[in-house]
Amino acid sequence: MKNKYMVGGFIIIVFLGIMAYLFTQTNIRYEEDFKKIIDTENTVKATGSWVKEKNYDIDKERNIFSFYMRDYHGTELKVVYKGTIPNNFESSTSVVVTGRYINGAFHASDILTKCPSKYESEFEQQAKS
């Protein structure tokens, strides 16, 4: 009977240890200031806008998409993403990237684009009249 309790207790301790480890690994900080991103080694979720003047680059052989983002303070940051360009990237009003800053560039693991709402233009027209 004691063996059952010992095995059960061991399984519970291992489970709690795994949960604590996973909790520390998924703690992603949301940051709007790119200067703070450069100073951290943690995974960060950053938001900003695509710098259209610098265009974007697609390397089809290595499947790498890169572009420049600007935060709300005017700081620019190069973003490198291993994957394809998001469908509505060119029409986006802002971009949210998740990743880490490594060797002079932000290496994104995920890119989300926010597009203008089709209702925004209707609202602006109604506000003018």
C-alpha cells in the first residue's frame, strides 16, 4: 500500500515540476518600445508598423522573409521571419511580432497583421457629413 502512495506522490511532483517549467517558458512580455527589446534576451511580443520606404525582402531558397518595423517612438528594427509573407501584409496598418532579438535583428517566430477595418472609412464619411 505504501508503494502506491510513493508512486502517486512521485507522479504528482514530476507533474508539478513540468508545469512550473512550462509556465516560466511561456511568460512572454508585451513591449511597444524597441529600445527595451534590444536589451532583453527573453521572448517578446512587439507591435509597430511596417516601414514601407524600406520595402521587404523574400529569400525563396531559404524561406526567409525580412522587413523593417517602426515603433511609436520612431525606433526602427529589422525583423527576420522563417516562413512566408502573411497574406495581407502589404495592406496592414500595424504588425505584431513574437520572437527574440539576436545578433542585430529581431527573429520572429510569429507575425500577426492588423488590417484597416472596412467600417473605418464608413465611420469617417459619416463623421464628416
